[in-house]
Amino acid sequence: MGQNELTQSSLAKRLQISRSAVNAWEMGISVPSTQYIVELADYFNVSTDYILEIGNDETVNISFLTESEKEIVYRLLKYFKKCHHLTETIKADPAFQANEDLTEILNSGEI
């Protein structure tokens, strides 16, 4: 059941359904009802859009953080977004691609 180390049986027990129902969802044979989509989203701390594979935005619940902690998270996100944009710009620019040292750094994952 993915990165949460959760078995189909334990999820089924938590949702009070059969393990075969969870298996059918995982295999794409059936889809969960709206009730279970909401419960799954709540349990895994993701949006219902994520469960339904609508869009590619990821969400993280930070409601338990203080306002100052949230500000730190927002600043980090802005920083990483800027770094990602810079990395993509460098990769797309032929002038930078000619620099073997920079190419090695980009490929190493250091940036």
C-alpha cells in the first residue's frame, strides 16, 4: 500500500470494509465512493484531488503550525521554487550546457 507501510487489511479494518474492496481500488477494478474518498484523503493527509488523481499539485497540512512556523515554510517553498526555476533555466540554456563542470553539478543533484 505504498510508503505508509499500510496493508490492505489494516486499511480495510480502519474503513470498516473488506480487504477485497481495498484491493479492487488498488487494482483499478472499482473506485471508492465519495465517503471513502474523503476518509482516505483525511487518513493519508492529502487532498481529495490527489486521491482522484486530478492535477499534480501536492498538499501538506500545516494547520497545526504557529503563524511564524508557517511563514518559515512559505519562505522555504519560495526558495525552492526559485532554485528549481534557476536549475531549469540553466539546463535549457546552451551556453551553460557547454560548461562541463556545471553540467556535472546539475547531474549530481547538488542543485
